[in-house]
Amino acid sequence: MAELVVKVPEKMKEKMPKIGWVNWSSVVAKAISERLEDIEELKLKMKVAEISEIAEDDDRAVKESLCEEVVKSVEETIKSGKKPMTIGERDKMMGL
């Protein structure tokens, strides 16, 4: 495992040894892991919003699996040399 130095306020550091049953390394590792997952989810949502023309103020929940599927589909379309269809183009094609 890699080592990481974490700076905490002095008062916090003084309290930590008094709670000897807590594995502080695990606490920090879990917090970092959760933050990294949050960042990855945010990146995915930003990518979906970018390619699907979803308004930034649209706060409806989107399943992560759906986000991944949309990103994969668009990336495959782009790699094939085709331009992804916009919502406007789709609506026009469907007569909406």
C-alpha cells in the first residue's frame, strides 16, 4: 500500500488517540474512495449532459447505468465517423 500524509487541525489530532478503537487510516481511505466515486459520477453526468443537450438546471435523477450506456453509444458513433443525432434532429425525424 502507498502512504499518504494527511494534515488535520491540532485539536482534531489531539482527540484521535483518545478513540483508540478507530482505524483512522481506514476512515481516511474510505472518505477518499467515496469522494473519487462522487467525482467519477459527476464526470459521467457532465459528459451525458454535454452530448445529450440536457439543460444544466434539469435536476431529474439519471441512473448511472443509463449514463454509461449513452456515453458508450455516442463514443461508438463518433468513432465510426458519424455525427451523433441532436434532439432537434430526432424530433424532426419523428415529426414532433
